[in-house]
Amino acid sequence: MTGEPIAVDDPGKPDVRALLERHRAFALGQTSPEHSFALEADALLDPAIIFFSFRRGGSLLAIGAIKFLGPDHAELKSMHTAEAARGLGIGRAMLTHLLGVARTCGVRWVSLETGTTAAFAPARMLYQSAGFTSCGPFADYQPGEDNLFMTLELDAAQRAGS
């Protein structure tokens, strides 16, 4: 997937909003509302967030964002691949891109929150394959049976060849 068009994008674009709504509908379909933290498009305009899209031939295939929690810590947000594009390595390309952005910005730790149901298993496997491990809640999150928290130390991942 090298050389694919991943670029900073506007979460307010109609096609992006539509994919974000599918992402939120998926999350809310799997997780109780009080434990679902998928962001709406307007929340992704936060200055602490950089939002990216993956497009091919003009079609939006995936989205992802990085939220800077502090100088050394960032969070992955809103990672979602369009259903028709799953299994093509696009999610991995987005994850690799987001981790590269974090490294470039001097981030040492990248964390994320994901779901615990079977529907989230592909996402958990992707994150684990990139070196993420389970951790406790971070930022303002509270523990819950619907949520799994994961983190990756970028220096360690670089030494391991990730």
C-alpha cells in the first residue's frame, strides 16, 4: 500500500461526513452509548486533531485521525475503512501513516480505545499486529466492559522494526 493517497482532509466534506456517520452507527450498534466514543465530524475540527483520508480514484476508502494529548502522547481516533475496501490493507496503510505522523511530531506514546465485541476483532488484531498492547484507561476515559484501551511506545516499536 505504499504510495497511496493519504492526506489531511476536511471532516466536513459530504463524503467524509457520510463515512463518519457509518463509523458512528457501527460503534453505537456494538457499544452502549455511554461507552461509545466515536467522534462526530464537528468534533474532529478540534485544533489538537489532524484528520486524514485515504482516497483512490476519487473514492473515499478510509479515514483516521490523530489527537495530540500532550507533547509525548497521542490518541488514534475515528479509524474506519469503508466496507467495500476492507481486506485490502487500507486500514494498515492508514495506521502506518498515523504512526508516522506521531513519530514526526515527536510523540512517544500512541494510545487508542476500541470495542470489546466480536465486531471489533479485526481492529484489535490490526492494532496488536502493529505492537499495541492492552493498557488502562487514559485521558478522560473510564474503564468499562465495552471498552479496550491499548498503547504503543513508539521508540520500542522503532527498535523492533515496526
